[in-house]
Amino acid sequence: MSEKYKEEQKKRKRLNNELEDMKGKIRVYCRLRPMSKTEAADPERAIRCYKIHDEMTITIDPDSKIPQTFAFDAVFPEDS
């Protein structure tokens, strides 16, 4: 069931992208940069401050009292 849902979601996204191309809408992407060696070496700075929910949604500072959730056309993780 989960695989079928993901497949349908990709199909919907593809069709939506085709529609957006026809209308000329601007797309917004999010790419998370990898931590630098300096950041990774410092334990205080090596904390991840985001959570990727799916291919299009990210939450910034999910452990705070007021987390901020954003939706993009695509979210690319650090290893992309």
C-alpha cells in the first residue's frame, strides 16, 4: 500500500510539473548543504536543526516550541 501511495504521489507530481510548465510558474527548491569539517568537528555546531518529512516538506528547528514547516517543489538532502 505504501509503495502504491508513493508511486501515485510521483505520478501526481509529474503531472503537476507539466501543468506548471504550461502556466510558467516559478518553482522553489531547497538544498541542504553538507556540514563543513569545522562544523562537524565542533559538537555544539554539529547538531542538525531540521527534519525532512518527505521529498517536498522540511521543518526547521523541530524541537523548539515554534517549529517552522516549509513546502517546496523539491527538497534535496545533504548527499544530493
